[in-house]
Amino acid sequence: MFSYTDKPLIMGILNVTPDSFSDGGQFSDLNLALKQVNRMQAEGVDIIDIGGESTRPGSDPVSVVEQIKRVVPVITAIRQQISSTLAISIDTTSSIVAKAAIEAGATIINDVSGGTADAAILTLAAMTSTPIILMHSVGTPKTMQDHPYYDDVIAEVIAALKQCVAAALGAGIKKENILLDPGIGFGKRKQDNLDLLAHLDALVELGFPVLLGASRKRFMGALCDVNEPSALVTATAVTTALGVMAGVRIFRVHDVKENKQAADVAYAVRQSR
């Protein structure tokens, strides 16, 4: 069963999709996916996050049947061939996909809609006592970057996440099974992302474990004058270190080794305050 401590945890991304923005198509083959899981385990990953639907800006939705077809064999194979205890999160907004994933061995739900796309996912999390990550986003992946606007991004994201928490608690999810994600890059402008990163402590103060998912995001490419997402490993590690200093608990990343090093050093510094 998933558990978290004060020490930061690394969540490794495993997109079994053909079109994710950074690694689409790399791990859609089962053997390649399992090889990547083994690699991430060797590098010290704490959680594997498996998604069968791309949520990159402009992406189209994927049917529930196709998502299940993509993710369930991978989860089953991990449980049979690699580990019976490794924490696995299912990255989906669908209660049907989440249920199939949990039955296959997933132990966490990671919902980029914060439970708003399919309210039944909250009921599922409550009934199965499955921890759920509630992320802030605006619109759908198809439309979220169509002129997003905030008067006060920190206040508005916090207010929206509080509504998600209220719905989750109302559905019967225990407080200790709720985690929050500010949704870096999801319906956010470059400055919005920077403001959120600068005020992660305000999210931490809500009293729930916070997950940061800034890995290889496009706004950093603009800052660093880099077009290839895979070239943003160092930039991502910087956000991880900043997040640790702010009290963030979990970091969703493509590059486990580099971000674990950043998290471990930043945590040691934080502990020395």
C-alpha cells in the first residue's frame, strides 16, 4: 500500500501512449515498458505513474476501452514479473479505467481533472480506500492552452483545489488519502507556472501532501531556449530542488536518477535549517 513520509518521493512517468509530448511511443510496447520500469527501479523510483491517454496541450481524448487496453497489461505484468509491492498510480480521469487499473494492481489514482471529469472516480477512491491525487486544470487538454487567464493564479488555484477537496471528502474519501497537484502547464501561461513554483509553500500550507509535475514542461524550454523536451533534465531538477525546499512531497518526473539526486540534496539542506 502506498504511504508517504516527510522525505520526498519520486514518481516515475510511464506513458504507454503514442502521442505524449515528451516520450510518446517510446514505451507503448510491453517489453519496452517493463524495461523502463526496471530502469526506474534501479534509479530509486518510489512510484510508477502509468497513463494510457496523452494530456499534452491540444491532445484528443482516448476511449476508455483503448486506455484499458494500454494500461492494464502493463500493470499486470509489473505485478507478475517485477514487484508485488511497488506503488503504481493510474493516470486517468475515468472511473472505469481507474477501476480496471486498481483491479490489475494499481494503488493510487492520479486524476488531472481533480475529480471533476467523472465524479464516480471519487466514489471509487472512497470505496476502495485508494489514495487520489487531485490536480488543478482548466478545460480539457484539447482546449486548456486556449488563452488561459487568471487575476491571481495562486488564489484561484487554491480555491479550485479546495472545491476538489470538499467534493472528495463529501464522497467519503479520507483526508489522509487526498493529495494535491497545482497542475503546472495545465491551462497556465508561463508566468502562471513561475508564480505557482514561487509559492508552492502556500499549497503545502493547505495541509495535504503536494505533488509537483513540472518535468520537461514547455515553459522551461522557453526560458532556456530549448526546443527538445528531453534536453530539460537539469531545468526539471531545479524545480524539484525548489519544491523540496517548499515542502512538496512527491515529484512526477521523466528522469528519475537526476531528480532523486536533486531531491536528496535539497532535503538534506532543508533538514539542516
